[in-house]
Amino acid sequence: MGKPKILIIGAGYGGMMTTVRLTKELGADDADITLVNKHNYHYQTTWLHEAAAGTIHHDRTRMLIKNVINTNRVNFVQDSVQSIDKENKKVILKNGEIPYDYLVIGLGFESNTFGIKGLEENAFAIRSVNTARKIREHIEYKFASYNNDPDAKESDLTIVVGGAGLSGVEFLGELVDRIPKLCKEYDIDPAKIKIIDVEGTPLVLPPFERDLAEYAQKYLEGKGVEFKLSTFIKEATPGGVKVQKQGSEQLEEIEAGTVVWTGGVKASHIPADSGFETNRGKIQVTDDLRAPDDDHVFAVGDVALVFPAEGERPYPPTAQIAIQQAETVARNLKHLIKGEATEKFVYKAKGTVASLGEKEAIGIVFDKKLTGKPAAAMKKVIDDRYLLMLGGVGLLLRKGKLNLL
Ligand code: FAD
Ligand code: NAD
């Protein structure tokens, strides 16, 4: 029998870390490893709100895959996965198909618009380098047009953010850093700018520690953000959004030149559409991170659903859990190939830090609450730690945030 074929689909946090760790866990003769990804680069989704606001260039968030993986050990294929044929153990790509003995699904997330009318067509989502770049360009275009276009309206400068979860709040933090610079660049009076966040629940950052969430809310309000709480986006139109306050029958219209939807995410549609057993669109993995209906298939990151214990809420989809799952999956693939018993996945939650622009943040790290500059520094440490884990000191020096060079 030939070497087992391991195929990893998706080069996000889960897929990249699985690939890199596999090349350390296995020898060259142990398995053939193939990684498939839509683009020839890996991007840091956790930095995309910065690229979307234009506070960093999108190239800072991405790196060529061939510069991170060992291409002598891993066959990288740039292509788009269409479906998984689990009966015949092969993945169907736009331009061909690849057979596998073991598959790791790391296809990540898609924006969840919950079927809200007009959102797909009229709102942006922070989902990829392509979408982040489009948001930055769009906002800049609105500012550039304002003093040129005779039909330009003040509301063209209004930015509506849908949702005040972590993505929405982090994006607002970048916007309040960026907008004053855009005003200066395009000779626009800052008083004309409105940044409005619409959140369905009565709270900013609903699942977060209250004192930290209030710190974030106060900071952003101090920089000019208006929060419309207990208010749902009901429709997006070419000219803005229609919202409804809880308890009211009326729809209110907010005119805006830019609408960015950060109201939620869901798993890639591909596992469910390929016939995998799913729960909320995700593969509810076994203790060792395999699909319940196929023990040759692992799932990592946002496509995987893990419950801390029966009856509890599942872990939220984060890069942090994707990275930890990837480490377990790489070890479990080695165990299977060596005929050993697999390991249980145990999540070690280290905390959450949310940036509020370059110099502000909030967070809890190992149960310690942080705000302001220490939190902002911690966020950069977390970002840099990932780079170190993925590509060693070289990658950290090339891409890191702590300006080590
Ligand atoms: P992803 O990162 O989504 O990567 C999936 C990969 O698969 C991508 O490379 C994509 O191009 C590729 N792909 C998708 N479909 C196909 C296809 N059909 N064919 C081929 N390739 C495909 N989490 C944290 O822990 N900390 C944070 O600070 C944090 N900040 C965030 C900020 C923002 C703005 C957002 C949106 C999310 C943030 N998250 C954060 C959540 C985190 O980014 C996700 O949980 C994480 O990206 C999931 O990793 P993943 O490997 O499952 O998938
Ligand atoms: P989310 O689901 O956490 O938040 C979405 C928010 O939108 C919620 O507050 C919800 O009430 C609101 N909402 C939904 N529908 C609405 C509507 N019609 N009108 C108004 N508001 C509406 O989504 P997210 O913020 O994109 O986060 C996704 C995942 O990524 C989470 O697991 C999160 O933990 C993770 N994340 C982590 C970080 C970090 O650790 N710094 C940053 C960003 C995202």
C-alpha cells in the first residue's frame, strides 16, 4: 500500500496550522500532504477590520502560502472547493478533483445575513481580503466624491455598522481612527460625518463583561459613534437601511453611503451541502475532532461545532479555538497513521481581547481584565504569537505588529 494521502481544504487558521504541524509530526515517508486554498495567500481574518477601515494595508494581513509551508513536504493547490464526495473519498474542485485517505475541512465562515432583505446586495461584510479591500475603497470613494459630485449628499458620508458584537466594535474602533484622516485628506468638515451602529439587543457587546463593554461603548461614543440599541436592521436599500426599534411598529430609515454588516457568521455551506451530518450548519465533531458520520474526516475552526459539556452553549467560533484544534488534528492524524489511539480535544480558553483602534482595547486574559494601552499591547502580543507559532521568527519579523525591526 502507498503512503496515506492527507488532504487539507482551506488555508485559514485551522487549515494552515494543521498543515504546518503535520510537517513537524510526520516524516516525509509517512504521508503525502496536500493543501487546497482558493487564493495563493493565507490571510489573518482577525486583522480584516483594520484593512476594511484602511488603518492598515490589506497586504499586512496576508502572506504567500508557499512562504510559510514547507513546499518540499506539502503539495499546494490553488483552487476552489466545490463539494466533498465522501462516498468516493475525493474533493471536487473547480478545476479537477483530489482523492484522499484523510480529509481535514477548514473552510471557515461565511457572513450570515439571516435572510434580511437587501443585505446581500446593498451591504458589505468583513469576510476576506477581497471584501475588506472593497469596503476601504468604497468609503474612500465616498469621501473623494463629496466635493466633486454636484449630487453628493451629506448622508453619503454616513457609515452604518450592523451589529455591535466583537467584529462590529473592533471595526468601529478602526473607523474612529481613520475618519479624521480621511476628512483631512478630502477637505471635509468632520462635523458632517455620522458613524451609526445599529444593535438588536439592548447592549453593546452583549456577551462580554459589562464593565469592559461599557468602557468600549463610552470610548467609541466619545469619538462620535452613535449607538442605536434595541434596534434591528430590517432591510438594506441602495440608500441606507430600514431599522425597527423594539416595541415600535414603525420602520425608521437611515440614509447612508456605506453599510457594513457585522451581524453574524455561519459555517461554510460546503460540508452541509456535501451531505455531512450537521448541527446549525456545522460538523458537530467527536471528542477527537472527527465528523460523527465519517471517521476519515476531521473538521477544524468555524466549520466545527464543539460543546464544553452537554447542555451548555457551544464554544464561539474563534481563531483561538481553530489554532488549538489544528494542533490536536495534526497529532491525531499522526496517531492514526502510526496505529495509535487518538487524543481528545481539550480547549484551553486564554481570554478575549478586542481592539478599539491602534491604541485602545479591552480584554480579559487569564481572568485579568485589561483596558487602554495595556490591552492594546496585549492584542498585538496575541497577533504576533500566532505568527511565531505559524512561521517562526522570520514570519514574526516580516509581519509582526510590535515593530521588532
Ligand atoms: P477562516 O479564517 O475563515 O479561513 C478559511 C480559509 O478557507 C480561507 O483562506 C478561505 O479563502 C478558504 N476557503 C473558503 N472557502 C473555500 C473554498 N470553497 N475553496 C477553497 N478555499 C476556501 N477570533 C479570535 O480568536 N480573535 C480575534 O481577535 C478575532 N477577530 C476577528 C475579527 C474579525 C473582523 C472577524 C470577522 C473575525 C474575528 N475572529 C477572531 C474570528 C476568527 O477570525 C475566525 O473564527 C477564524 O478566522 C476561523 O478560522 P478558520 O480556519 O476556520 O477559517
Ligand atoms: P456576533 O454574532 O458575535 O455578533 C453579531 C451582533 O449583531 C450581535 O450583537 C447581534 O445581536 C447583532 N445583530 C444580529 N442581527 C441584527 C440585526 N438584524 N440588527 C442589528 N443587530 C443585529 O458576530 P461577530 O461579531 O462577527 O463575531 C463572530 C465570531 O468571531 C464570534 O465568535 C466572535 O467571538 C469572534 N470574534 C472575536 C473577536 C476577538 O476575539 N477580538 C473579534 C471579532 C470576532
